[in-house]
Amino acid sequence: MTKHEPLPSHASSGHSHHGAPDHGHSHHGHSGRNHEGHGHEHANDAELAQMLDLDAHILGSYLAEATAWAAELAVTTPAAIIDVGAGSGVGSLALARRFPTAHVTALDMSAQMLGKTLELAAVNGLDGRITGIQANLNEGWPASATADLIWASSSLHELSDPERTMADMFTHLSPGGLLMVVEMDSLPSFLPESATEGDVVESGLESRLHAALASNGWNQYPEWTAGLERAGFVVERRHFPTTGSTTQELAARYGRIFLSKIGGALAESSSAVDLAALDVLLGDGPGSLERRGDLVVRGHRTAWAAHKPVS
């Protein structure tokens, strides 16, 4: 059977790589270090960056929708924005483009990821409009990090005390400011929803694998509304389903990176039939991801818009 690597927490959760403590693992799905209660290993920074870039390239349309929602909700046009867990910088770039008069601060604990963010900014003509702060948010919020809009995509759940950080965010937001929290609310899917005749992969394979991962506590996060309200915010939420527009080659590359991570986490909770089907997808035979030609990448996000009252 194909050797499966351990599953990284939130291996493609959007774009984030934030300031949770370093236990020798690099993040996850945009974004950080391992967080309390998950205990899964993380990809190294180079692998993480590749996953985040593919996720953003294929499923990044949610960023346009979510940042548009933020612009619609903002009481005033934000002059200062903080991207918490900026990861490879895709979110920072989207924010800078959505708010062309704003200065964006990418906040991350990884110097390597901050470097990638600043490189991305320079390549896209945004050098100077995006800057970085290296910080571990489990040790406290940087005193200089104040903003009119704070963006936290796939990063809040990674912190050891999210509610403390919510309170810090509330304190460091301008009156009338906005905090946007985004989470991947389901794992990415790649296979057709219905199998065709003769397909070695039976219908519902990914749903069963995702359910097995969920039973192990993976990709779970709280419903953030109550915690945000306790911090003082007024909250509303919205769901952003996304079907990626991409080539089969990129879909297969993203699928291989993601699916190659899940075998180790599923060894004790999935059937031998499903694990064998996973091996076929990750092999190099006619049933492999690269040879199927019918991949459709799907992903879903939920966003919480948390308003700080003017007074």
C-alpha cells in the first residue's frame, strides 16, 4: 500500500499561518503551529506554502466575496488593516486590492512566511503598502498592532486561548472597526459526487473519509459567535461555498498533496476498501488523480463579521 504521511492540521485552510506556539511543527491550511486539542503534525513551511498557494489559486474566489462583504460592512473605509496569520500572503494581497488606500500589516510567527508575503507584495506592485510583524499571539498581542479592520482566516482556532485574543483584537480595533474571522467549514473535495460505472472509487468516498477525520477531532473549531459577543462584538455570519475553476493538472496536484496527508490519520477509522481506493488515487496507475480527468475542486468557508460598537 502507498505510504501515507501524517495529516497536518488544517492543511489547506485558506491562507493563514499565525502566531500559535512552536512545538517543532510548521503549520497547517493557510496557517500556524499545532493548536490545543488537535495534536496533528503540520507540514513544513515549504510544503505549507505550496498547499496554500494552490488553495488560493483554485478556491480563492471566496476571498473576493468575503473582502467585498467586509467593504460593505465597514463603517468607514479602513486605513489600517491587520491580516492575522498571513501565511503565504494571498489574503494580505486581496485586502490591499480591495482597500486600495489602506496599509496592510501581515502578522505571522514565521519569518519565512512573512518573507513570502513581502515578496508577493513586491511582485504585485504593493511594496510599501504591505508590511510585516513577526509575533506569537499566544504570548500576547503586539502593542503597535492597531487597526480599523482585522482579518483572521483559518488562524483563530489555532491559538491556545482564542477568547483572550478576541479581547485583544477588540481592544486594538478602532471604534466602529470590524473583525472578520474566516474558517474552512468543510475539507476540500476533488472527486465527482457520483462514481461512474467501473470506477474503482465508490460514490461517497470523500464524504466517508471526511467523516472519519471529523470523528478524530480534525478540522473542528467552535461556533465563534458566542465568544466574539463575550469580547464585546456585534456579530453576523455568512457561508461561502466555492467550486474551483482550474486545470486538471493543478486539481490533481492539489488533490495529491491533500489526500497524501490523510492516510495516517485514517488508518484506524476507515475501512480497508476506502483505504485501498485512496491508494489507487495516489498511485501511478490508470485510476490515479493525474489520469482521471474528472476532478472538480470544491471548498466551503464560513465568515463571522464582528463589529466593534462606535461607543
